[in-house]
Amino acid sequence: MKDSIKVFAPATIANVVCGFDVLGLAVDAPGDEVIMRRKQTPGITISKITGDDGRLPLDPSKNTVSASVQHYLQHIGRTDLGLDIELHKRMPIGSGLGSSSASTVAGLFAVNSLMDDLLTPTELIPFAMKGEELACGYGHADNVAPALLGGFVLIRSYDPLDIIKLPNPKELHCAIVFPEVDVPTRDARRMIRSKVLLKDAVTQWGNVAGLVSGLFMNDLELVGRSMEDVLVEPTRSILIPDFYKMRELALENGALGFGISGSGPSVFAFTRDAETAQKITNTIQKHLSSIQIGSQAYVSPVNENGPKVIS
């Protein structure tokens, strides 16, 4: 068994517009890093967190990384182990890009690697969901599943958990822009309607089926046409400045489709190539700057591999 490991885990785009809580994908950048070391005394400690501006708890019972690792150790019967964790945030917190998920997945992948891969990535998903429950009050898998498995995933069922990896069109790229405004995930979830009209549900089912079909058929036009959300986006978009203007700019500049990443405020577009994605992020950032809103942008293909050991 190794004594230490360093792991990177990727950011994710949850929902993919029409698939609230059931669709997600991983991207190459941004992401988080965890360094995990064995120590002599039993128990988990967090010795260092960087990149969080002091916002994340060092208390192991309150941090998503250590809490999910503790669940893992209980499951494998190794609560006698002593582990120290360093978390290095390489992505913005509260961005809608699966910030808590990336940290949690990096920690779980690290401890599982130290334990000689006792569990498969799919078997780690329930432990990662415990971290999401701590972070936002609900243990959803649309961030943690793609972060662990890479690529596109579909959560067909939560009870029992049934996760399906979907094909990834090779040329597909993501243009991601994070407007630097505050949209807490818990608040964004509370705004969602608990009841929907049947006609809206039918529209949404058709779009989810269309997006999944487009991935299997390698039909990017169909993927783009299916990126319509009539249930959640109309409410969540209120929290994102100039959301519809940003969508208009993205589509004018060659986007296949456009929407909110997770609970926002990050937005994303699908494109056929990196150049178009870069053009879209530049255009949206320029617009946000004109209304005095700072932003961060990322251009990435779909990350096929999920977390990785980096030293």
C-alpha cells in the first residue's frame, strides 16, 4: 500500500440543459486536486485547503471530502487507518461546475487508489453522493457520476441506483463561462417548481430522449435541438444576469445549443470544435465585462477518463 498520492478530479456540467438530475458530463478543465498521506494515528485530518478564500471547513466531519472518505473506510472495515488530506481548489466554488463533487471525487479516488482499487469507480458513486448530500442537502449523482466515470452519463434510476455511460461524439467541445455572481446551490434548488404541467413534462421527455439519441447517432444537430429546458431553466435563469442575451450571442457565434451548467451561474455551449468554443467564450466575456460583471472561461472537450493520479 502506498503512503501518499496526488489526484486530479474534473469539473462537470450537470443536467445538460434538459436532463435535470439525470444527465451530466465531465470536462478537462477546471478541476480540483487532493493530496492524501497515510499517518500513524487513526482517523482523518485535513491539514490544508487552498484556493477557497477560507470558505471550506477543516473539520473532517463537515468537509465533503473527508466525510465521504470516512463512509468509504467504514464500508471496507478500515476505520483504523490514519489519513491526512490536503485539498487544492483549482476551480471556483459555487460556480455550477460541480466544485464540491470534484473535491469529493478526488478524495475518494485517492483513498481507493491507496487501497489498491478495492472498489470500481461505479461502486464509489454512492459514497460521493454522501458528499453531495452534505454540500447541498440532496445526494444527486449528475455531477459525481461523470466526475468518477468520465464522459457523458445517464442516471436511469436513483432507487436502485442505475447509471449508464453514454457515447461521446469526438468533435464535441464545451464553451464554459462562469459569471462571478453568487447563486447558492441550495437556494437554486428551492426555486424549482414541485409540480409541472403534463404538456411541459412531455416536451422535456422528448428532449432528454432526443439528446441521448443524438449522442448514440453521433448527430450533433439533434443534440443541439434537444438542448431545451421548459421545467427548470425559466426559473433558474432569473438568477443569472443577461442569461438570454448570452444564449443569443452563443447561438449567433456557432453554438449547437446553450444552457445553464448545474444550478448556475455558469453557462455553457456545445460546439463542433475548440475554435468556435473559444470565440463564444470571448464574446460572452466581453458582453459581461460591458455590464461590469467579471467572469472566468474554459474551453474543453468532453473528459473521457474522469479522475487521474498526477504524482
